Amino acid sequence: MNDVQIIRCTEPTELYRHYDGQSEPQPAYIELDTQHGTLLADYDSEVGGAVPFSVHHGLERRYGIPILTADAANRVMQEIAPLAERIIAGTEAKWDGSNTVAVLDEDAGAAEEELKEQLGCNIGYGGLGEDSQGFPESDLVAVWDTDGATNGSEVDDYAITGATTNERLDEIEAQILADLAGCGDSPVAACDGLGAYLRSLRDDLAQSD
């Protein structure tokens, strides 16, 4: 059996990324590199679903997950490590005449099906509710939009002026996110555009002054 090396997530919202101009955050996945024996969790850095050749040919195998917190992702990778080791042990890189592709033996294929079932890959991924793949809310990053995260009274609530520093605005953003996380069972919240919103309040006040 080949031991798998787990590359742990270190930032609470490491799997959350929302690109400008996109309506939804990037999907997240767990990736098993069958050739180097590594297991990691990440967000899809490509818009539109393009993947590297190593993924296309199955040498690196990706399994969609919801946007998990770092702690949840690390726990899940530890839980599926025995299945990942079976996949690695039963995967061979073979030349098919055009490309080097992954060929799984019977046990590796069975282990992968178990892994997918454990991750809920047959359900879908992303966000709360029916797309949570069976993960509890406490495992997920709570994703908010700016309209839902703010109430329009932040200038008064946090004494924002035209001279408020970026450091202070970062503290206010962190406080708002902490309060949002307290609204449900998710321990971590993320809100695309919240920092820019707070800076716009400060800049508008500075301009009027």
C-alpha cells in the first residue's frame, strides 16, 4: 500500500475564491495525484471548467466538494486517505499511443467509487442546502453577498470617517465577517466585495470633506 501525503489547508477560507465579474464563487475540489501520492483541497482557478492535461488524462483525479472550511477539508482528506491509497496502489500510467493516461485496476476503481460516495459527489457541490453534498453547515464556509452582509449604517456603527485607515477598515471587515459567522452553524464567513464596500464609504466621506 502506498502512503498518501496530505497537503493540509492552512487558511480558514482557503477554498473560497470569487473572481470579479462572476456570479458565483469558484467550485472547490479534492485532488489526488496518483503519480506523486499527494492529496490536497483547492478551488478551481480556471473559469469555464478547463483542466490541465494531467487531470484530463486521469493522472490527477479531482472530486468536487462544497466550499469547506480548512478544518473540515483537512478532516475529510484524513478520512478518505485509506481509499486514496488504494487508488494510488492500483493506478498505472500507460501510453495509449497518443498520451500517457491513468489505468485503474479493479480495486482502485472500487475504491474511487467508495470515495465519491463518501464525498457525496453524486449529489452536486457548492453552497448550502441541496448542493452541500450531505455535509453539515458547520463544515461549510458561509458565503454572503454584500447586500446581505451590510445594513447601510456601517459609517455610524463603526465610526468610519474620511481619515479611517485601511488597517482599521480591515478590522471592521473582520468583525462583520465574525458576526455573520455567528448567524448560523458555519464557523467561517466570506463576503466578496465587503472590503471594497467599506473603502468606498471612507473614500466618499474623504471626497465630501
